[in-house]
Amino acid sequence: MKVLITGITGFVGSHLADFLLEKKKAEIPDIEVHGIKRWRSKLDIVGHLEGHIRYHECDLRDAHNVYEIIDQIRPDIIFHLAAQSFVPTSWASPSETLETNIIGQCNLFEAVRKIKSSAYNPVIQIAGSSEEYGLVHENETPITETNPLRPLSPYAVSKVGQDFMGYQYTQSHGLRIMRTRAFNHSGPRRGEVFVDSNFAKQIAEIEHGAKAPVLFVGNLDAIRDFTDVRDMVNAYWLAVHKCEPGEVYNICSGKGYKISDVLKRLINLSTVKNISVKNDPERSRPSDVPVLVGDCSKFKKATGWKPEIDYMNQTLPDTLEYWREKIKKG
């Protein structure tokens, strides 16, 4: 079983690789894990994967490059995780976000379409986002897959484009594409630009004496539905085996956490007890989604999945510990 992960050097990709290697060890010995990386990809969070997976250098924006890689590997399963995934960056570089996310995915689909035959038609999982829902009214939560899409950022627009492209290529070309809309997911290795990981990093720096005991924050009123990344990659695995091509599925915990409560929990976990909090206007977005809490009953019915890891009591402590170790090592 050949499995290809685009974006394997990223947060979710690295955890998915871990998950697949555990599957290989415990249940499915013939899994062969392949990963796409760019020449400038940072490998700091995937060093432990060296020797266990096969890397392929590829820029998804280069259609010929993508075709060559897909034709060479002929993967049975493709997890398409590569993306420009940080919302504030999409405000600064909207055209780059749209090109990376939409054109990159189009090149992947086109490569598969050209190679596809009666004997070869891989399953493709695409990682959509709860940001696609955008402006959600109070009477629309928890959010189901039928809720209107009102994207509020260039990133969200790019994910809507990817999502509908998945539907179109399934209907038009018979590709087996599983459309998932993941709500917020976090855990160890999460990039420092994301809210809970950023708080954890700042706290670890304060504990280490690398910065003053002042924690800078943005909008603390937003409410987000968090799932541990280790539960999320399990969900992605189930999606490619049990979901219906062309259908769309929310993946989430179904529980909303106010960002101020996430901050409070991390501060309570700190060994430093005199941390002050200061608002930083630079951390605010031109428009922010106030509430994103999902309903994933459709996905649970299809797969039997449910989150196993408690966000407040395991994900956040694990994330803080990750940053403590990273900062200690320099």
C-alpha cells in the first residue's frame, strides 16, 4: 500500500506520518510512506522520520513536476495536506495563498486524472477548513455541512475553492476524492504563529528567562472548536477508507473553547505565577470569525470516529512541554 502525503514536513503531515508508521508496525506491514517536500522545506520537526519514509522533492505549483512524481510513485492513497495555512499570511499575500492552495491542488488532480485508468484510481483526501464557513450566525451553531459558506479571509476563499474543486473532479472525472472540513486542531509541533501554540511558546520563553513575564495576545473573545492533531490524523485515515467520494464531512470535537479560557489554562500550567497579559493590535485580523463550533455527526456515522484526547488536559500540556524542550535545546 503506497501512501503519499503532500506537506509531510508540516505539523499535520508529520503526525500523519507517525500514525502511518505505527500502522505499519502494528497492523499493516506493507504500508510504504512517501512524502512531498519543497527544496526549501524545513525538516526540523520531521528529523525522526529519516530513514522511515521516502521523500520526493516537488513544487505543487509546477504541473509537470507534480505529474512526474505521481506517475513515478502511483500512490494508492493521497493525503493532500500541503497549503499556505495561516490566515494572517493570506491577508498579506492573498495571491500567493490562492495560487499555492488552488493551483497546487488543481495540478495534483490533473496529474491523477491523466494517469487514471480502470486499474489505477487512488483515493484522495483533501483537507478543507472550518474557516470556509466564515460568518456564522448565532442560530447556526453547531455548524453542519449544509451551512452557507461565507468566507472572511483569502485563506478561507482558497479552501472553498479547493473544496468545490474536489466535488467537481469527482463528478466530472470520477476521481475518488474525500472532502473533509477540519475545525481547529492542535498539539505538539504546532507552528508558533497559531494561537494556543504561540501562547505556549511565550510561556516557555518566560519560564526559561528568555523574555519578560508579559504575554502578548490578540482577540481573546473568539470561540473555537479544538481537536488534538493525533485524533485528527486518525480521522483522516478513516475518511479515506469509509467516506463517500464527493461528499463533504466536518471533523471536530463539537465543543467550543473561548480563547481567553485557553490562555488561562496555559498560564495556570506555567511554573511562573506573575505573568501579565497585554493586547497587541498587530495580532488582530481585518475580519475575524467570532464562533466556529462544529457538528460532525455525519462523519461519526460514516466512520465511528470520536476524539479520544482531552484538549484542555492533554493537548495543551503536551504543547507547552514541546515548547519547553525546544527552547531548552535552543
